[in-house]
Amino acid sequence: MFRTMSRSTTAVRSKSGLLAACGMLAAASLGATHASAAPVPASELSAGEAEELCERLDNQFQFTMQFKANLPYAGEARALHASGVEKCRSGDAAQGVSDLRKSLETMHVVPNEI
């Protein structure tokens, strides 16, 4: 009986060690992904990427504003959003992306990326 318990205890310890190692590996890979996911500066986006990001950020703003419209910083965010949308529509998508990002950051939201 003691042998069975000893083998069982050893198996549990081995599995616990394996799970801990897997957890550390997963945490390290998530950290590496997060660190490499810094936003691309708007000036370095291609025209197509900037236009696509204009649309994504506008959609993200519209969604977020449903929940934050009455907060103290909403007015500033709306002004930045309006400026960004106007720049995106007038052909200056890179500058529009910059303003749209700022509008979301003003609301304490991490802007979407491509």
C-alpha cells in the first residue's frame, strides 16, 4: 500500500512541476507578444493600412462612446475623434489615425491596431 501511495505522490509531483513549467512558458510568451505589439507610428503606415485603421478606430470609438458618453473627458475625445475623421476623409489618413488614437486614449481605451 505504501508503494502505491509513493508512486501516486511522485506522479502528482511530476504533473505539478510540468504544469508549473507550462504556466511559466505561457506567461513568458504572452509577455513577449505584448512587448512586440507596440503600435506602429501613424507616419509609418502605408496608405491602405492607414485608411483601414481609420475605419477600425472610428468603429471602436463609436462602440466605446456608448458607454463613456457622459464622462468628463468625453468632450475632448469627441473633438479629437471629429478631427481624426475629417483628416481620414480628406486624404490625410496618417494624421487622422493619430487623432483617432488620441481620442480613444483620452477615454482610457487602448486603440485597435492592424
